Amino acid sequence: MADTAAKLESRLTCPSCGHSKTETMPTDACQFFYDCSGCGTVLRPKSGDCCVYCSYGNTPCPPVQTGEGCCA
């Protein structure tokens, strides 16, 4: 049986400066904005993505991981 538990950490990478940082994803809300600690750019989801983790993270948000669909 496959592991259905979602990973809660994702490494976000800023497209402006390349700075990356591992963050813990919320399980009860989408994160629509993220302030890059490298350059201060405010990241927003790309068109078609529900949150910054789906757009800039190495792991998508928990609802997408578990097949529940977008958290938006």
C-alpha cells in the first residue's frame, strides 16, 4: 500500500534571485504570498497554480500531493 501522508516541507526557490529556503507548508490554508528573504520579492502563484509551493517549491502543497486537488 502506498504512503498517503503528505510531505509538509518544501524548498521554495525565488525566480528573481535564486535564493532558496525550506519552509513548512500549512495544512489548513493555501499560501498565496511569500516574501523572499534573499531579495524581498513577493512571490505569488503562477497562473494555473493554487499556491506558491505549487509554483516555486520542490514539493507541491499537501492537497495536491494527496490527490484532493488544488487547495484554492
